[in-house]
Amino acid sequence: MQQTKEIAKAIYTVNRHAKTAPEPQHLYFLKKSAIERLLNEKRAKKIGLHFSDHPKFSNQHSTLLIQVDEFYFHVPPTKDDFKHLKHLGGLNHNYRNPQVKMSLSQAKKIIYQYIEWKPTEKKKQKPFTSTYYTPSSLGQLNWKPRKQQAKTRRYK
């Protein structure tokens, strides 16, 4: 069984990279999956709800504060969380998680092992071809000769 502190460091690293990644969906999936498993194993605890600093569509919403070892993370809350947990108000910006030096690849490896994730094989996609696409003859060295147009055809 992996140490809770190592898993917390890996989640921290993945979360930090997800915030700046162009396509962070997979990284957030790893964070969420690891935290859910830690909660189920009672190795993490729900602290309360916070207002988010980033409103969605100009609407204020809340995030769930989770403690894993000495690290704190925010995840989307469930309806039960609103019923059973205290709302803590706005985010406290004075608190910071401890600094961690861990590569993203190492962090992903730790979380993959912990959540027992197996990558699914991606199906090879056929290249997109439009029905409106007509290939260009520009750059081709050997042009096929065009059929002779009937020279006898004139307007009468």
C-alpha cells in the first residue's frame, strides 16, 4: 500500500500541471479518482465548502475542500455535501500547500498505480475527408493530359 503523503504529493503535482495544461481533462480525472479512493479508504477527509474564485457563467458556485495528509484540494461537491457539510465562505488565500518537487510523469505513475488505471487502446481514426474536398494538382510534376475538347462544337 502506498503512503498517503506520496499520493498527496502526486495529486498536488498533477493538479498544479492541470491548471496550465491546454487539455487538462485527463489530469483532473486522475486527481478526482485518487481523491475519491482516498475518501473511500478514510485516508482523506472532507473539510467543508468554499465559494469559488472563478464563477461559472457569472454565477457564484461552491467547491468542496478535501484534506489529504497536510495537503488541501478543491473538487466539485455533490448534493449530499451541501446537506451535510458546513459552508466556510470565501477561500482563505493565506494558506498554501507545502512545496513539492516531483515530475509530472512520476506523479502520474504513482496515481496510475494507486487507482489501478489501465490505459484503453485508442482506435486509429481515419483521416478526415470531406465530400467537398478536391485535391489540388499544384506541385505535381506529371499532369495527366486533359481530354481533347471537341473543336467542332460552336454556338449556332
